[in-house]
Amino acid sequence: MTGPSEPSNEELFEANANACGTDKSRYHGYHRFYPLFLAQLNQKEAFTIVEVGYGNGESLLLWRQLFPQAFIVCLDRDVSESGDDYTVIKVDQSDAIALEEAMQAIPQPVHLIIDDGSHHPGHQLSTFSIFFKELLQPKGIYIIEDIETSYWLCGELYGYTMRYGLFNRWSAVEALKLAVDQLNRKFLSSEDRNLLEYSMMLSGLSPESTSLISMMTFAQNCVIINKIIDQDVDYLEGAYPYANFTARQA
Ligand SMILES: C[S@@+](CC[C@H](N)C(=O)[O-])C[C@H]1O[C@@H](n2cnc3c(N)ncnc32)[C@H](O)[C@@H]1O
């Protein structure tokens, strides 16, 4: 129980976000979801937070307030600078090779990645496909913000045209729905698994990365994705006693 003098984690996130000037609470209301997932980071000593999208540095201030023990790495197409507890690497998230190179300069362990960059669905999927597998620690948290662009029929942002809409097969939301099926792959026939992996690859989402998801939460305008730890593997891949119920009939 928290008394009036002791703000909840949600209230703390909201107050800090508004004071720092980021739109994460004021516009998006992310304080309703994030603290539930971020609480585990309070127990950690030194670690790295990676955020794609620097803007004017408002969310950098927020992460610094919430996690003073963390080193913060921002990636942005337009900015390069650094200070004692942060660095901003100039990189275009649409360039997979540049992302791979930037990763080499990011200190481990990385326990939190936020994609608040271009908001282009294709970039959201390709960035996730690389960073979730190669950069994030087990049990780490990956947040994709501003998935609203998946619903845009005719939008424009940061010079990118976004033509997607409900059920558009190239949208990030549609691709991430496939990751829900991938999370439940143990219950699929081998033919359906192959079909699923093929569909994911077509949509620009790497099955190798989605196979490392232990839990995913869809909330308003964001997806919060948790990475597996060793003990998840048996649950995800172990024998399924009802396998004959899921086999395709000849
Ligand atoms: C919404 S702002 C980030 C806001 C910041 N995270 C905050 O909450 O205060 C998005 C940023 O993404 C950057 N951006 C746009 N397209 C990008 C791309 N292709 N690669 C990397 N950064 C990009 C923009 O320069 C802009 O600074």
C-alpha cells in the first residue's frame, strides 16, 4: 500500500516524464504500462539503456532520473554527442549494416531498449530483428513505441511516407501478431510452423528473433516484449502431449 506521501511507480514515471518534457506520459500515457515492467531494473546496478530517437534529449533526462545507475545510449539519424553518463550515436535505423556497426560501441549489459525513432513500421521490425537477438540481455525489455503508424492510410513523418491501415500485411502490428503465434509454436503442426516462419520473413520480422520472446504485451500505441531466459526454453520447445491433436490429417 502506498500512502499520500509515497507516490506510486506510475505517478513517479508520469511526474518525471512531464518534468523532463518528453511526450511519453502527457500525450501517450505510457506511465500506465511501463512501470509494471521497469520495476525489475531498480534491483540492477550498472547497466545500459538504449533508445532509438533522441529528439531534444527529453527522454534521456527521464531515464537518467529513473535509473541513475544506468548508462544511456541514444541512436539518432541527426545527432552525435556524449557526456559522462550517455552517448548519442549518429545512425540511421533504416540501415541494418549501420545498426550492426553501432552495436559494437554499446556497452553491455543492455537490459532495456526503446524504439522511439522514425516510427516507420519497416524500421520498427528490422531494428527489432537485429537488436532483440543480438543486443538485449536475457529477461531484457524491448519497447516499440508509436505503433499508430501501422494504422495510417496516408501519413508522413521524418520524410517517410506511411501507407498502411488495418490488416495491412506490411504493418508492424500485423507482423507482431504473427509473433504471438510464434510464441505458441509448440502447439502448431510442423507444416504450420513452416508457414508461420515464411509469413514472418515476408513481413520483415526475423523468426530467429521472435523465437526468443517469452512474453509480449500489446498496449495502446506500444508493444512491450520480454526476452527469454534459459528456463523458458523447455516450455517453448519441449514435448507437447497433445501433438497428435495438432497434426494435419492426411
Ligand atoms: C519522437 S523523436 C524522439 C523523442 C525522444 N525519444 C523523447 O521521448 O524525448 C524521434 C527521433 O527519431 C529520429 N529519427 C527519425 N528517423 C530516424 C531514422 N531513420 N533513424 C534514426 N533516427 C531517426 C529523429 O531525428 C528524432 O530525433
